[in-house]
Amino acid sequence: MRETLLVIDGRGQPEPLLDTLAKAGFFCVYARGPLKAKALLKEHPVALIVWKDNTGNADLSRDLVRVWKAHPTVPVIHLYAREPTAESAELGPQVRTSLPVEAADAQLLPLVEQALAGLKPAPPSELSVLGAASRRQPVSGAPVPSHPFRPASQTGLSPEERASLFAQGSGRRGNGPLAAGWRWLRRKLSRSRAQLGSAGG
């Protein structure tokens, strides 16, 4: 099974779209309006939204835009039953493309593939792999950076993100069932050692 797609059809007739996408190997969830769409976006790892805009309801469109704006990395493919209006132009940058519903049979799958390909990171080039392999390892005894959140090598995290990551980890340290289990085990071991020491003496 491939990526999860959310199909939105305001008229409650999603079967042709669902069949097409399922035959291509996608797992599809369906919503008729914004409340169900919001719940599904929270519940499933949706990679792409296919929106069949067929109600002519401007308020519904605005509500849907608000829903997917809370998930800014999820692209949207807009299938329209009527000619796009000025309001359609304000759907936001998540809408990667708009096309008539009638053209969806021939054009939808390539557009879905194209939108999903844009989400995947490009594979590392040969030069970047060779460059990473040729970097010298730090000599033992080299000075360690004094700031605990500023690593010597570049990573995908900013210093602020790294600080918040470690702050979350340190906030939970010492709490929870795992930490309690370790404390219990340490107490048992120290008592056993004390008993062995007194028995041996």
C-alpha cells in the first residue's frame, strides 16, 4: 500500500475517484465537509488531498482552506466542476494544480505522482556521499564544544530546534515507568551487595 490520500467530495459521490486512486495502490480516506476532513487529517498520515470542488459553496471552500492550512506540508489537487472564480485563486499555495473534473480520468494520476514526488527528499548525490566519507574524524582529546546544543557538524536542526528537542528529553528524564523500574533495580542491587558484604564479613 502506498501513501494515504484524502478525497474531499462535497456532493458525496467520491466512488469514481476512490476507485481510480485505489487501483493505483493508494490508501484513500473520504470526507464530505471540513469537520470530517479535519478529523481524518489528525487521524491519518495524509500525504495529499484531492478536492472535488463541485458544490459552488464559497463558505464551504473557505472552511476547507482553513482546515488544510493547519497541515501546510500537505499539497492539494483541485478538481473543479465549474470554471474557477476569483475566490478559487485565493485557495493558497498548497493547491498545486487545478483542472476540470472531466479531465481527471486522464490527468489525475500523473499529477498525484508529481505532487508526491515533490515531497520526497532528493537522493544524495555521489559528490555529497564522497564528501561525507572523506571528512576527517575528530582526533581523540579534541576540545568538545562548550554549548551542549551546538553540534560540531551541521545538521537539519537549527540551534533553537535542537535546544527544544533536548529540553523535552531532559524534562522527561527520571520520570515514567522505565525510569522508576531502573531506580527499583538499583535499590535491589545495592541491598543485595550490602547483604553479601555482611554475610562475607
